[in-house]
Amino acid sequence: MSTKDYLEKDYYAVLGVPKTATADEIKKAYRKLARQYHPDANPGSSKASESTAKFKEVSEAYDILSDTKRRKEYDEARTLFGSGLGGYAGGAGAPRSGGFPFDLGDLFGGTGQQQSGTGERIGDIFGGLFNRGGTSRPGGTATRARRGQDIESEVSLSFSEAVEGTTVSLRLTSSSACTGCGGTGAKAGTTPRVCPTCEGTGAASRNLGNFAFSEPCRDCKGRGLLVDDPCPVCDGSGRGKSTRTIQARIPAGVGDNQRIKLKAKGAPGENGGPAGDLYVQIHVKPHAVFGRTGENLTVTVPVTFTEAALGAEIKVPILKGLPVTLRIPEGTPNGRTFRVRGRGVARKDGTKGDLLATIEVLVPQQLEDKARGALEEFRDATSGGDPRADLIEQARSE
């Protein structure tokens, strides 16, 4: 299949589904058409060739649209070039007046830097569609490298661990080489054979002048090997489940329900492909004393009435280390907040937020006679006016 055919074919129309179709709708449409056009369901020389061609076309469409990544790239490619190739009549170096208004050689492996709307190099889009790249083999062929799966996990941290950062042990389950066959997919005592279609590369190449495209081999599904006697453990897939424990560093300053990405900590790749990523959902346990607002820690500090009225030096706790001394001036009202700089949450640049200390004036619940008498004397000495007079007056004037 040429690049021109690839872009001009409307796989959605082939399956009879809209572009917005879900994966289930695409599968349902494919199964219906596959049963209808399968060669076994259409015997006879007059219909066999037509049904076979239609069956291959339906299968081809399903191969693309059932794969989330390939479907996305297919949609991007068709959006990029419109509904077809128009008057294209050649490869790289074809006259620009008779086809594309640019040199296709720049897009596919050339030096040009044309980009798609997403900022990706256009050649990268087609590289994904036709599986360009891989580990080189003698003779110019390539082994298809596969990226490992991404893994999700979650961890519960104490308040202090989230603020300061910590290292945790995570037990992960992911896909890996089958222990029964060592990843070959073949039953013990047997070996897989090299796929004769792709000669073990896992890719079927298409050469168009200056262009070289490839797609996963349909006979071996991109593995490069065929298994005649499959392993009973993995049913011939060569993959199984493995459990491992890793040490993961959680950076300082993570918040509750935050999802962090640990690059290359996921499942290992195949055929030299990179490992997947690990995504960790963070759960932070509340603290008995401290709270958090962004990069700042918060704490409520109780003071006596006389400390608030006369002023005082008080001790304020911090998350790690000895308390700090805070000077509150006389006449400090209830609820006033003071800032202790550099005692908060670590930032990415290495600095820290602040500690916000809010004053809470304590009112005694019981008074001894001496204390009561002293307060009564204070009341008499400060009974010059009603503190609510202005409030009441404003309420009446509205």
C-alpha cells in the first residue's frame, strides 16, 4: 500500500462508521463486515475474488482504527493533507506546481522542519504510522522496538514526608517476558521460526522512490517470529506478569491527590525499546498541628488575653526542628496572622515558603476571685465608651 493510497482511503467509510465512533462501535462494525465478506462465507469463483478483496480492505481499516495510537496518527495525517493527495504525481523532487506546495522530501526523512499544528515534525507522524525506526540489522532491515507499558500506583505519605520529600518502596506488577518460555512464545523444547514474510524484522517495507515506509508485519504481528507450538503459559504471546519492588523518590512539596510521573520506571520495553513511565497517585495524611496553603504551612497559636493586650514574645512550633520565637505587639487582635519566613514547603528552585501563624486569644472559662477582681477593675478603668455604638448606628442608617 503506497502513502498516496493510505491517505486517500477513508477507513471510516470502509467500516461504515462516523469519525467519532467509539472503539466498541468500530469493533461491532468490523465483525459484521468480516462475517459478510469472509471468503469462507462466499464460495464460488464468481464471488470469491471480490469478497477476498473486500475482506482485506475491511481488515486493513480495522487494523488502523482499532489501535488508539495509529488511529490518532491517521486522523492527524488526513487532517494535515485534507481528504486526499490532490494532484500529487511523484515523490520527493516532483514539480511543486503539479502537486504539493512543498518538497515531500523535507517531510519524510529530509532536512526540512515543516511542522504540524501540534508542533510535531510531520515526518514523525508518518514515522509512527509506518513504524519507521527500530534497531538496525545487517542488510538495512530493522527490528521493531516496543516501548514498555506505563504503570499506575499509589502511596500514602505522612504530612512531613510530603513536605520534606521521601523515598518509598513500591511493589509493581507489569508485563514482562514469560517465565515459561523466556519470552519466545514457544513451548518448552521448541523454538519459534523466523517469519518468512518480513524475514524476522517484524515490519513489511514499502519503497516509493526516495521514501521508505514500513508497517507491522501482519503475519507475525510485528514480532518477527512465528510460533507453531505455543507456550501453554502465555498462549504464545511471550509475555507474562512479573512483580518487582522499586525504590521511588517522591520529591519535596507534593500535595494530596497529586499525580506524579517517574520517567522510565514502568514496564521494560521489548527488543531494545525504552521502559514505560510510572505514575504515582499521592495521598497525604493530615497533621494534628499544621495545615497547608500552597507553598505555605499554617498553624494556629493560642495566646492569653494579657499577652494579646500587652504584647509578648511567644514560642511558635515549626514542622522540623526547635520552635521559633515570635514577637507580637501590644493590642494584637484575635485572628491576626504573622509570617515566619522560610519555614514552609520546599519549592522547585530550592527555596521554601513561609509559616503563617494565626493568633487565637483564649478566654478563661473559670476565674478565681483574685482574677475576677482584677478584670472588674480593668473593666471599670476602660468603660469610656460602647465598642458597638458605631456598628449599631451604621445598621440604622442603611
